[in-house]
Amino acid sequence: FQPKVLAGRRVLITAGPTTERIDPVRVISNRSSGKTGYAIARAAREAGAAVTLVSGPTALNTPHGVQRINVESARQMHDAVMAHAAAADIFIAVAAVADWHVANASDHKLKKIEGQAVSGPPALKFAPNPDILADVAQMPNRPWCVGFAAETENLHEYAAAKRRRKGIPLLVGNLAQESMDADTTTFILFDDAGVHPLPRLPKTDAARKLIQAIAHRSPQHPPA
Ligand code: C5P
């Protein structure tokens, strides 16, 4: 039995990687299965929320009852999130968003001759992507924002600093090497009160625990 701790609340979630085009058949991306974000979307729905999931490319099925919006690039994800953020009570940024896009992406497939490139390997130029979470966290009527930090080392230090830099009430840290491609994860919650480690859990259970933590910390829906 799961209490409906998010009944009546609207939750917006990003998940998966983004892909950034090099040309029509090639992309660069971040490694992300989307499992954690999808598990959180499912848990939020189970908890009674109306859930919108803005997803980069993944191989996962849409959780039952969740509205899914498919995007490819970080800029598309930014547009989709901005179009829905004002209507959300809670925003959970789980996506592994590419930090850069290819500024000199080609409209046609870059060609090579077998064994010998036409003009050598392409020289890619990169330009920064918008920070979706930071932009939502600065909205005047912002939803209650939750961020993620997947780090390979110095997790506590980086996560606490990231929470302050992004200006958000809750940040979830995890170790990338333990969580990536895995079905289990170890969440560490960072908030104003300090650091709250959760045990290593299947992602479905970690997601449910996180939804409980969010429900307890975020403001209740104003009475109708
Ligand atoms: O800055 P960094 O990428 O380490 O922060 C990670 C957090 O910020 C995650 O919650 C991620 O979903 C979010 N993020 C974002 N837009 C970006 C980069 C990160 O929403 N361009």
C-alpha cells in the first residue's frame, strides 16, 4: 500500500539523455538509460500526482498514466520544460543533459572515401546548452525544484555546492559508476538541513523513497 502523498499535485520530470546532432545520422550524447527518471515518474504517478515526463531518447516504455513528451536535443528539452513548468507544482530534473551542442552541425551526412577521409576527420565546434534546471529555478512562479548530481568522485562536496549554485531546495546525489546502467542506486539527499543518505536500493524503491521525501518537504497544494 502506497499512500497518495502527491494527490492533486502536478509533477514535471526530465529523464534520459539528450542527443546533439553532428549530422543527420550522427549524434553525441550522454550515457543514460533513463531508468531512474522513469522510476521516479512511475512512483510520482503511484503517489497520485499528474505526471508529465519530458524524455530524451530511451528504450523504455512510458509508465502507466504518465504523459510523455519526446525530445532529442537539450534545446528541445528546454523548450518543452519551459512550456510546462509554470503549470507544475514540482519539477524533478533527472535527465543527463548534454552540456554542449555542435555549433557547426551539418545538414547533410558528412562523407568519407573508404580508407581516406575527403578532408580529414571533421573538426567539431561546441556551444553551450541552456541549463534547464537553473532556468526553472529562477522563474518567478517556479515549481519546487529537485536536481540530480551524478559524480564519479567528491560526491558530497560537488553535490552540496551544486545545490547552492542552482538555487534549489533539494538535490539528489549518486555515484555515476554505481548507478549507470544498473537496476540499483544509492541516493544521498542534500537539503537545507544537511545530508540524508538512503540505502542502496532497486531504482523502483529508491524512487518511491524519494517521492516520499519530496512530498514531505514541498509545500502542500493551496486549499481550493
Ligand atoms: O550542472 P550539472 O549538469 O552537473 O547539474 C545536474 C542537474 O542539472 C541535473 O538535475 C540535470 O538534470 C540538470 N541539468 C539541466 N540542464 C542542463 C544541465 C543539467 O537541467 N543543461
